[in-house]
Amino acid sequence: MKIFELKREGWRDAAKTLRKIADDLDAGEHPECTVGALTLIGAKGEVTVFGLGPKCDDLQCLGAMRLGEQKLIEVLLDTE
């Protein structure tokens, strides 16, 4: 599993960042996405969750969220 760092100058623009990820997927820069999960939190705290990919269902989406959470924790705790 890899974490792809988005350059700081562009990551605050959510739509631009999502377009870049989609363009990178189309260009083959990331492995084909079979299951994906995306959480958006709005300015008033509203939460919107998207599941995507040909194998995505409720449990696969939840699993993707948990794997992503664990990977972020590992990166945050990395002391190297």
C-alpha cells in the first residue's frame, strides 16, 4: 500500500485535487481502483461519503476507510 503525497501548493483546492487524482488514475500513475472511499466534510460539519469502484459495496467501502485510517496512523507515527 502506498501513500501519495500531494504537493502542498494544490492540496487545499478539493476539486482540483480530486481532478488530479482522477487524471493520474487515467494515466496509469496509480494502480487500477477496485474499491475506493472518500469522505468530505463541509464548512458546517456536514459529512458526505462516497464509495467507488467495481467491487465497492458497503463492507468494502468501510474496509477501505479503515485501511486508509490505519495507513495514515502509521505515517503519522513513523519516526524515521
